[in-house]
Amino acid sequence: MGACRLAWTRTYDAWSSQGEQHYGRWSLEGERVCCETLEPREEASETEMRYAPAGYKFAVPIDDILSAQGGYFQAKDGSKAADWELPARTGKLDEGMWEPVQATEPEAVHRPARADARYVEIDGVVHEVAGDIVANWPEDQWPRLMRCRLRFGIRG
């Protein structure tokens, strides 16, 4: 058993990806390296990916690690998610969360308005401003940033 620090990134398309770093311990079990996340000794800096919570358990095939030749393992575009990806990302075992979704025209979604919601008008349509934009940018920048997100189909 040993200590480990690792990171993963999953790229969904040209405009979105998700990543996280893990601090924890590992052990060998058969043909797999079994990992368990622990509470990190320090907080991630603002230029680093966040740490996964303690308690995530997943096992990576040794062949995947060795094929990286000391670098990183990269799956082929369009390949099915590996069995270890969801537990490494969420700490849960669940099927189907990584399956690709075909882009379709969004349907109208009616949600109750949140008390803290902020809105901007873009090209005659009112849109709720994403929470990260509200938290990190001055109000005069919201229309520009939301216009960019809408143009590239980024929601949230």
C-alpha cells in the first residue's frame, strides 16, 4: 500500500470538460490498482483542480496505467467510459451517466424563479445569468458573458 496523488480529466466536447485531483492511498489487487481518496493535507490553490472528497474507491487496470508509459492514459474518442471513471468522479457506482447524448434543440423548461436569480436581455430574450458569472463578474459584464455562453450552447 502506498500514498498517491493523481488527477483525471474528462473532455466532453471542444467547450467543456471536468477534472479533479485525488489524494489518497493505493494497493494492488490482482490486475488492478485499487485507490481510495483521503482528506488532502492542504487545500487546492486557485490555479489547481479541486480535490475529490475522502472515501471515493475505484480500481484502475494495471494495463491502462502501463500503457501510459509514465505519462497519462487517454481513451480513444467516442470510446465507452471505463468502469472506474464514475466511481473516481462521484464516489458512486451507477450505470449510464457517461453515455453520450445527441445534441437536440432544447425544449422549453419551466422552472420556478429563484429568489436570488438575476436576468439579462439578449437579442430580445430574457435569460437567467449563470451563478458563476453573478459571483465573479461585475453586472455590466453579464450580458457579454451570457451572450458568449448562449452562442456556444453552454448552459448553467
